[in-house]
Amino acid sequence: TASYAPKIRKEELVINWQGSAKTIYDRIRALAPIPGARAHFRKSEITIISARLGNKKLAAGLLTVENKGLYIGTGEGSLQLLSVKPEGRKTMSALDFINGYRIKEGESVE
């Protein structure tokens, strides 16, 4: 039998980086590709299309680039972002995002 789920509210799309990497990873997968899990980066919104669990020790929300990979810290563990969609742009790989936005060490998302 079919069951109905409540509508997803806009505030449920925004990622809380204090959560565990596994919880955030599951949320990204559940919301991809539409409506997509959201984060704020440099005063605009990015939608995270895909990611995988990382193995870096980073503060929650902190970005780092290592071996052409984009990692982001969570409250417990980290994630490697694989593809993102900046506001008003097309979906791009994490490497294209790194190169296009010139991600600097120590930048963070909210």
C-alpha cells in the first residue's frame, strides 16, 4: 500500500554541518538531485548533488582541497563533495568548482 510523506519544507533542505558525516551523507542522497541539499557559500546558495564519506579531521563546515578533492568537515567526520550546483549555474564536478571559484584553505560553508 502507498503511504504519503509530508511535503519537504525549505528549511529541511539546508544542511546542519554540526551533524555526523553519515547523517549528512544520507540527507544529500535522499534529496538529490531535486530539490537538493543546500548550503551557503560566499553569500550565495550551493546545492550539493553528490558526496561520499571522507576521512579528514576538519571543523564543521570547513572546506579543504587535497589531491584535487574537495572535503568538508562535519560535527563527526568529513565528506568529500563530488558534484555541486552553484546558484544560477549548471551542475559541475567538485574539481570544476574548486578551479572556477578558486577555493582557499580555511573557507567555510554554513
